[in-house]
Amino acid sequence: MESCPSIKNILLLDSEGNRVAVKYYSDEWPNNSAKEAFEKSLFTKTQKTNARTEAEIAMFESHIIVYKFVQDLHFFVTGAENENELILVTALQGFFDAVGLLLRGTVDKKEALENLDLILLCLDEIVDGGIILETDANVIAGKAASHSIDAAAPLSEQTISQALATAREHLARSLLK
């Protein structure tokens, strides 16, 4: 496990430091209040930086943090203090670009909340249990968007149509029994 690059968390916060989408892969933050305190202090430390064109790297509470901002969203990836920064930046960039593709270039809090299901699917495609699975934004966005049966449906409605198809299938099975 030591030789495999890992991520402690991926955070997507708004311009006030509030959660939009977060995933923790480490037990370092044992409860929700510890996680929120970490997010608030991280946001406070980084909010005055200008990480809009390129990702920034910082040490914070013995962790390496890579982050990037766009509009009113702040993207963060956290790794251990001995983690490779380039790998963390690559994971951050994959997440950032995949969200941009799924939101069709309109990356802001309103669009992110309207498509929260796709963003959470992105997080699941990028990292599993702290291990980085994918960093190519096109692959991540493609897998997140392909969780739909109806390919003609808009991206924002794909997971709903998939859920309805699954419900229909379960109903049909129960009627056949």
C-alpha cells in the first residue's frame, strides 16, 4: 500500500467554504464536525490565493493540498505529506476537467448542485478507497455520463431515467413471480 499513491480526500467547496461535494478516504477525520472544521480552516488558508489558472500546492496540517478555483467553486485534493505532488495535481486536474465537460463549460455552484449526481459519480470514477483509478477527464466524464440506459436523455436526467428503468424491471420481476 505504501508504494501506491493515495488520496485522503477530494473536496468541492463553494466561495464561502461550504460543501458542494466531498469524499473522504481516510479515517484521520473521525466525525463530521472534524471534517467540517478541516474544510473551514483549509478554505480560510487558501481563499486569498489566486489558483484560477493553474493548480496551487500547499502544506496544511501535515498534508499536501493541491487546489484550483473556478467561478465560485474551489476544488481540493489532499494527500499525505510524503505523497507525490504531481500525482495529486493530475488527479485534481482530471476531476476539474471532467466536471467542466459534464457541466458543458458552465462550472459554477448552481450548475454543480443541479448536476450533483454526476459530480459524485466523477468522484467515484477517479478514486476508490483512496486509490487513484483514473485521471483522464474524457474517460471519467464518459463513464459518469454512461450510467444511463437512455443515451438520448440530457446528462442531468440520465440517472433518473436509469432509476426508473431499474424500478420497472424490479416491478416486472415481482409480477412474474
